Amino acid sequence: MSRACGTKCSYVNCGKSARSELGLKLYRFPKDVSSSRQWILNCGNTDLLHLDETDLYKKRICEHHFVETDFTSSNKRNLKRSSVPQLFTPVEDDILHVTSPKKTYKKKPMCSLLSPRVVVTKRKLSSPTNSSPSKINSPLAMSLSPQETIHVLTPTASHELQSSSLIASTPDITPRTKTIMHKMIDFPSSIKPTKLFSVTTGNTNIIKKLKQVIAHQKKLLMSKRVIIFKLKKNLISLKLQNKHNKSIDFINLLKFPSENAKTLVKMQIARKKSSTKSWSQKEKQLALSLFYKSPSAYKFLYFSKQINLPGLTSIKRWIGNIKCLPGLNNALFKQLKTKVDSMSSQEKYCTLVFDEMKIKNFLEYNKYLDLVEGYEDLGSKGRTNKFAGQAMVFMIRGLYSSWKLPIAYFLPSTSVKHFMLADLITEVLERLFQCGLIVKAIICDQGASNVAAFKDLKMTKEKPYFFIGDNKIYSIFDVPHLFKNLRNHFIRNNFLFNGKEVSFKDLKDTYEIDKKSSTSRSLLHITDAHIHPGPFQKMSCKLAMQLFSHRVATAMKTCIMTQQLQSRTASQTVEMITKFNNLLDCLNSNSLYNSNPFKCALSDKNPDSNKPLRDTRPVCFDGMVWTLNAIIMLYKEQDDIGYNYLLTRRLDSDVIENMFAVFRQRGGYNRNPTARTFRTTLRMHVKSNLMQPTMLSNCEADDDINLFSKDDKSTKNSGEESDSSISTTHAFSSISTIDVSTLEEYEAKRVRTLVRQDRSLTVRMLADELNLKRETVRKILTDDLSMKKLCANMVPKNLLAEQKHVQMSISQDCLEQVEADPTLLDRVITGDESWYFQYDPETKRQSQQWLSPGAARPKKARMSKSSENDDDLFL
């Protein structure tokens, strides 16, 4: 059975199809020869006689020409094997009506081999005397007069069938006419009758060959039409691309203050408002950054000023629809587990950082969540009717790899109670271990609730660790916050350092001496905010760490040597500041090697970096001792399992402080966002780093990338490059990353590999080899890989070491001969050498090679093309 809408019923005078009559069922002709002939006989369609088995199998007859007993079931889905269509029965008359032909032929018509046509056979009855007696007594002869002529419509194509009854199966012949025709065949006639449906072997072969030729020509015609369509399409695209390239080339000639400015201009010039072209990654990043900064300003530029930007629907689609409610998000941890499965063992080591940010006490109703936001919400710990005044965020950060990711947040009214905080820490750590991460430390500031929570977890300064199952986790207080507290106590009180008194008054006096200096100043970075901090300045870690710097110690030492600073505690204060500076460098190391040994990573290869940790004992806070002990223990433990270095800068909370600074930039400057604003901002930040903290931020900017923002981008191991990449397939579409496409990086890698194999390849060759556009290859080489194609340096000779050695030996022999015979040069007329090539040497342009920044140019011997007719003369 066939359900094709374009197939019609082959039964004579039917022509129904599933398109004209919905639900109509059609059935194929059987493959059996005898059954198919019976179907042809019953359907009354003589056009089917010339078809072969393959073409006949494609024909169909609808369900209206079968009876109910022909089907296997009531739904008429399948026919029985013995089923045949109903016999075609036209309307019969009592009197034989033979249609008079419009045109008669005196001569015998020529039979066409290609298509059956109806022709007219003119037969005239002879007199009874000329006929045999048997034929005269026939009923047909008795009913017709001798001079009467019968015109019979018969098909010209002859086919030989087994059944003689098939001869009369035409739609214009009645059953009564069939009987008359059988009897009329043997009548005497001047025209020799021919057998109906007779076919010769030669004609059949010709027909098959012609059909094959026609089918082949149809295929060729179809392929040519497809080629023409593709060429027209490519021509249109090339015209548009040429127009686009002209505008791009013009833009590339201009100078822009930043890459974002160039991207914005390209969006306006090289892109139409109604263009369906997909947005590039840079354009997406710029649009999302503008929308993140201020949605109202983005709408003003898009609607009022008609700036060509992505629509709001596209922005919402890129951001996603994750709800990001307070607590632990199961969908995010599911995606995190998928990501961790593709990480190496070194990349799985991480730290857990948590901190609090003050938010505004404000209630807002969210109609999409059907929730009033602004109340205290601790996730699984429940909600209360108190106003939320804090936002506590948990973030993970790679210990040996540069990645980070916020994983959960909570909205307490005030600082979280210590017993509840201990439960939250334990719950988050257990979920991270289930995802496959290896958490080695938790980092926070030295708040009262944090210290109490650590004590609830049975930790002390001598034992700064606890266990989750078999996993050992160290607790570390944020170093910048420790130095901030140290500075605040130092302003109010004098310290005892190594048994001697140190005073903050020495710092004030040094600042005043430098400030009044009429020649030059040494402490340009020190201001009144450092010496006389206000309430907000006392919260700044940046001001505190700048105060305990090597420059301040050097300036104070200079004032002591010039006797401008006369104080009994000045020299000891200089020693303490120097120690604190070295300690801070040691606790803020970000590379394996540095000219300053204290800024190197903790390692046995850098013994100087370990001395301040072992020798220095701050006298103000136990938190410093706690942190130092934890860092030393963590380093020793990691060193025992094969990690021989530790970057201490990855053990602070700068990463979460920078995230809070970015949150405050939402909508211009919002120091205390509401609960709803904090939720939507965190949702966007989970997906990608859309903005960077300002230069005036409280902490130094970190170089970590969001774990979900670049899936296939190669991560950098701490202190050294790594070619390993983290790649995964997103299992959760709502948090699919903005920077999901890594096609540009894949193409850049292919171009880099091919160029390294042969640096003399042209842009055209590279484009043809990689099946890329030439402009794309050129941008990858110049912009992404920063390569330049430079010519080789021309030198007189480019000899090998062996050739140089041979020339030196010959020159020494000549010198010895000249020394033995001083008149030798007088007998030399001239001497020279020249190279003659049997090929054209490489030109200077052909010697161009793609070189990376800082790479030395290749050398090439100076050669010229040899003349075809050179007559050599030697003297």
C-alpha cells in the first residue's frame, strides 16, 4: 500500500489520489506476472500494457475498486494475495454502436514503438459468393449487409499475452463488441489482419535502450540544474561578501581606542538592521556587557537611538532562564559534575571561598517565580519573615588552574550564626566531593562567626584542618584582611616586635618629612587616607598593604640616615615593615620564578620564600599564625603527593571581592543591591565574566576565567602554560554558556599547525587547504596568532659549517703559499667565481615566511637568475 500524495489511481476513468481525497488508500500492482496481467485486464487501462515490471510496480489502484472480502482486515490496510480489482464494466446498449472515425487511413498505419495510439481499421465485407460457407453462416454476417463498413478503434502497439481475452480490453469496447471482434478476425478482407499485442525481440531491446538513454539524460539535466542553482547562490553570496569586505577593509584602516570600539563600528557599518547573519562572539560579549551595565540604557540605544544591537530576545536567550534561587542549585551541580568529568586530576584541586556582601532591605514581588524577594532565605535551612541584609556567596577556585565559579548564595538578615554556618560549609563541601572535585582549603575573612564556625568544626591554630569523610580540608584566613586588621590595630597601639617597641608615629613623621620635601618625593603613593583613614578607608585592604611596603621602609631608612627622623623606635619599625613586606610577597606569590625570591611560589627550589613563613611570628592576631600554619601544612601535604610548588595568591579571597565589585557596577553604581538585583546579577555572572573590576577596586584583579564561560579553551596551569584543555558537552541547556562556540579557536589551531609545517605557504594556499575564506585565514594569522610574513635577510653566502671549514682550509693554504713565495700574487691576473643554475632561484618575495613575534628572520644567500646563453671565459 502507498500513501504518497502525488500518486493517482491507474484504474480507467478514476484518477483519484490521496491529495484529492484525504485518507484514500492505494495499492501497488503485484510483482507476479500473471496476477499483474489480470489486474491490467480488470482495470481496463491499455496504457499499462507497454510498461515493464519495474514501472508497473510503481502504479497503484485505489480501494474503491475492491470488495470488502479482498482485504485482510476491516481497516483496509492490506490486501489478500489472491485479490484482484473489480472488472471494468462500461454501460452496454442492445444495438452495436460503432463510432465513426473522424479520419480514415487508406494505407496501413505505421505502428509507433514509443507510445500506443488508437488508429482506425477500415474493413469491408465481401460478397457471400466469395466467402466460404462456414463464414457466411456466422451470425455477424447474417446481421450485416455486404456493402456496410465497420470502423473499429484498435491499439497499434502489439503485445503478446497469454490470454486471448486481453485483446479487447480497451475502454471504448463493450463486451458485445468483444464477441463480434473475435468472430470478425477470420473474415475475408483485402487488408491482411495483424496479430494484436505481438512484439519482436528487436523492438524490445530498442525500447529498453531508449529508456536507459532518457533516464541518463534526465539525471544529467537534473545535475546541471543543481550546479546552476548553486552557482547563482554563490554569485549572490560573493557579491554580498565583496560589499561586506570593502566596508571591513575600510574599518581596518582606521585606528580605534579599543577593540570594543572597533566592534561597535563594525556592527553599525558592516551589518544591516534586518540581517539574519549570526552575531560574532565579540559582538555578543559587547552587547551583554552593555545590557549588564544598564538594561534601561541598552533599550534606549536600541529603540530610541536606533543603534544596531542584538534584540532583547537574543539577549534573554543568551543569558538563559535559570532561576538561581538561594541555596544549592541541583541543576548547576549537575552541570558542574559533567564539567569535572572532563578535567585532569591536577585541574580538580580547588579551594572553597565564601564571604558576605551587604544588600538593601527591600521587598520585591517576582511574578515569574510567584515569590516575594527580600526576606531572609538560607535555602534548605528555610525562609523567615526577617528582611535580608546580607548576601553570602560560596565560590570555588582552581588551586593549580586558573578557573573559578560561584556555586551558591544565601540571604541572611545579619551574619549567619556559627552553628548554621558550619552546617552550610559541610553541606557545600559534601556536594563538591560528590561532583568529583578535590577541595583542599576553605578561605574566608576573620569574622567572629567564621572563627566560631571553625571552632565548631574542631579546628585551632595548631590544628587548622578538619575532615569530611577521608578528605582533609585546611582553613585559611584571607591574608589581605589580616594585614588590614594589623594596620588598624597598629594605628591605635604600639607593637612589640622581637622584644622591641615599634610605633605608628614613625610612619606619620616619615610621611610629613617626605610631604614637605622641596626637592623630590619618595612616597607619592601614600596619601592622607593611608595615615589618617576614615571609617571606609579602614575597611580598605589596598591601603593597608601599600603602607607595609618596601618603598615606605626605604624612605624611613633614608630619613634616619639624614637624621631627619630621630626616634628610638624608628630603626625597629623599619625592620618590622621590611619583614611584613617580605611576608606579604611570600603569601601573594603568583609565579614559579621571579627576580624577587619572596614572590616565587612555595617550593624547595626557592628556599628563600619559606624563610619568612618559618621565622616571622606576628604579635597581633592568632589568625596570622593560624593561616601560616595551615599554608605550611598544605604545602607539605601537596609536596608529598607530587606537587612541588604552591601559589599562595590562590589562597586569598580576592576573587570573591572582585566579584562583589562587579556586582556593584550593575546599573551604574549600586553599592547595596536588592535581593532581586543580586539574584539576576549572580545568574549572569555564573555564565560568563561580562565585566572586570575597576582599577580603584579594593583588591588586585585576578586573571581567572569562569569555569562555564570557555569550555574548549585551554586553561593555564598556575605558574606555567599547559596545552591541556577542558572540554565538555553541556547537559543542561538553561546554563549553556554565552561563549559556547569554539570554532574560531579550532580554526586558529588548524592554521597554526599547517603554518608550522611550511611557513612559506600563502594565504590563498592555506585557505584552499583548510577550506576557509582567505579573509578568515588572514585575520587568524595577523590578529589571533600575531604573525607577520617577512622576507629572508639577504647575505652574500649561506654556507654550512662544513663548507665554511673547507673555505677556511683553502684560505690558510693560500696564505702559506704567499708567505713561502712573496711574488705569487704578481703572477695572478684575476680570480672569481660565479654560480650558474639549471633552475630559476627563489626570489626575495618567494622567500617570505610567517614568523611569530620575536622570531629571528631566516637567512638567504644572494643569487641572481642565470642567462640562457652564457659564454664562459676562464683566464
